[in-house]
Amino acid sequence: MIDIITYVPDSKALITELQEKFPDLVSQPDTETGEGGGEFLATKTPTVKNKSGESLALIRGDDTLLAKFEQLDSLVMLGTYEDVFGTTELLVVYDTVYDRTPIVYTDEEDVEQTYTPSAKFGVFA
């Protein structure tokens, strides 16, 4: 198993493509009500999204799943954290979606605090 950071510019396009190419990777609507469905079934961290709708997810997969991902036009495998943090072009994509800018706020005791988001948005235990 390997953990891969994926980038999706348009989640709806990804679900549509998965439904066409790999329907086993998308949840199906309830057979009685017809509701629900359309969720990506890969083992992943919660998705990180920006205001433009682009998203990142850390997905755990084997060679079979990764081979399927390589066939998708609407999903880009950025690689491992080592790949992302070691390649300027990949880090630009990562930073476009996941904002690591420190946040300054005032707590309930009127003391200014700074919160710095983790460099890695999600990791598996």
C-alpha cells in the first residue's frame, strides 16, 4: 500500500468520469429511494478544498488502484509528500489548494495567538 496525494480540479467531473470508467469506485444511489450515491469510495483522508473547488486528498492504494487513477483525466496523482515537497511545480499545485499561511487570532483572554497549519494536511496513522 502507498499513500498518494491527489489533485482534483473539478470533483463533479471526477465522479462523472469514475461512473463511466470505474463504477466500482463510486457509491450507488439507494435502490429504494434513489437518493445518495456519487461518493468516491477510495480510502482517503477528508478532502481539502479551496474556494475555486479544487481539492486534494491523501489516498491509500495498491498498484491496481493506482493503475486505475492513471487512466483518469480528472484526477492528478501528485505523489508522496516527499515528491510534493521536493518538486517546485507540485508544491505550487499543493499550495494553491491547501493554505499553510499562519493565522493570527485573539483568544478569549484577549491574547493574540498564532496558529500555523501543519505542512501535511492529512496522514494515515
